[in-house]
Amino acid sequence: MTAPAARPDPWADVVEEVVDLPGGAVAVRHPRDGLDLLDEEAFEQNQFLPYWADLWPSAVGLADFVARRPPTGKKVVELGCGIALPGIVAARGGAADVLLADWSPDAVAFAADNAARNRVRVRTAVASWEEPDRLRADGGWDLVLASDVLYEERNVLPLLEALDALVSATGEAWITDPRRRHTPAFLELAAENWRVGTVPSSKVDGVDLHVLGRP
């Protein structure tokens, strides 16, 4: 019998990137090449790909928006946080409570490490936004953050359900996206129950911010 392949070590080859933002630069670490972490068994079971392991342009765009509009005193959750640049910027901007959530334990470990390196206080949770009950907060979240989470059609409805469950009555969701092909369908469905506004990122070409608020 062939022994199972060793699980890739995400800490084996790590790089640091420094992102210049309003209020000061933020340094985040992540694996050098996310594809090196592809776990064939996990992919076969859950179609799990290590998207979390890179610093995506949409995360930089979202972090820039957050830095320009600091969520001072607000409760903030970042869904599918990956290495958590936007959530870290929210914490630096004076958020009262920041929860970084991802379904990958490795992502959450990197998110916590990056938060500590930037000297901000956050909470973390290994949880998918497809199970929003695990991420609820009393009274809902004032701000829900997510970057580049519409890369597959199967993400559209679960994301809408998560936002409905998590955003407070007066809160908003900020979602950045590089104009993926499933985004128009998401926005069309969202407009049935939310106020939706879209503005292009001034920092990252080809990335838009979608702001969803209760009607």
C-alpha cells in the first residue's frame, strides 16, 4: 500500500509583502507560491484550492478603501480572510472588534500571525461563510468585509445568505472584486434586497468595491 503524501507545509517557504496604504504601510507574510500547497485529497473531497495563500489585488483594493474610511468603534468581520490584510487595516483603524474568518486553518494561522506582526488585536475563527450561524454577533456586524470571493458560481447564493445573516440592521458589506464573470449575477440578486453601490478602486486597476446596505 502506498503511504499518503505528506501534507504541504505552508510555512516552508514564506515571503513578506509591504503594502503602502493611507495611515501607513502594512507588512503581511504568505506562502511564496500557493499552488505548492495544493492538497489533492482535500481538492477531491471539497474542491479546496489554496486561494488564501496569495495577496490578491482585490484584498489590496479593499484594504485601501478601509484605510480611507476607518471603521472606528465598529464591529467588523472579514469573510474568507486569507492572510487578512483588510481585516488588519480595520483593526488598525480603531474597530471595536475584528473577527478574521476562513475555512482554512492555515489561512487563519497566517492571519493571526500577520495581525500580531502589525500589533493589532483581532479574533480568529476557522469557519466558512457558508455556515454563517457560526459567525453571528449580537445585533449583527456593523461591517462585513470580503475580497474576491465570487470566483465560482457556487459562491453567489451562499454569500448572499451569509450577508443577510450577518450584517446588522444599520450595517454594510464591502466586497471587492476584479470583475469576475459571476459578479453581475450576484449584484442583480443582491439588488432585490439591498441598496447596492459600486465604485472603482483608485489604487488597483480593474478592481471594484461593491457596497451593500439594508434598504
